[in-house]
Amino acid sequence: MSDQAAPSKSPEQVIRESLQALAAALSDAAGMQVVTQFQVLDENNPGAKPQGPYDFAKTEILLDGDRNVQVPVFFDTGDLRVPQAVYDLHEKNVQEAMAYRKEMLQTLVDFVKSRRLG
């Protein structure tokens, strides 16, 4: 192992790498997918390995704002119904993911703006 520090990067190299990271993040941001999963626990056998995980709900959000939401429904009463508590948890996960993506993109944009060459 060497005791020498890696050479400093030039401002141009830092900006180039930052722009590449921003481009990759923007590419990833074009579509975001949030999946809420569940596991089945055997309450009669607490030491048993949980079954799953299984996907409960999936939401895909595109950059243009289109959303594709897939949730399970029950038809046991003659009407379609969604398990509300788990759907609410999924929707909370979607909102948190959207806020995180927005924050990360803003951080990248701010960083690139701060590193601009005169």
C-alpha cells in the first residue's frame, strides 16, 4: 500500500466527472420505480424463515409525470377493494422517493453550478 496521496484533479476534470454523474442521474431520473414488498410470517412458528418477499404494489413514474400504479385488489365482496393500510404505506414510499430524487438532482445541479469555470 502506498503512502502517497492521489494527485489532485484539475477543475476541468472535476467538472467533467460531475457532468457525467449528472447525466447518469438524469438518465436514471427519466423513470423511477417504487416497489413495496411483504413477507409472510408464520405466527405459529416464530423461528420459521419468512416466506417472500413478494411484491405488493409497484409504481413507475416517468419524467413527464405519467404514473403506472399496480396494486392488488380483492373481489371477495362483489366490489373491488384495495387493502388500504398497505396501499397507504406504498403511497408514502412513492412520495418519499420522489422527494429524495428531487433533492438529489438539485444537489447535483447546485454542485455543477458551483464548479463552473469563469
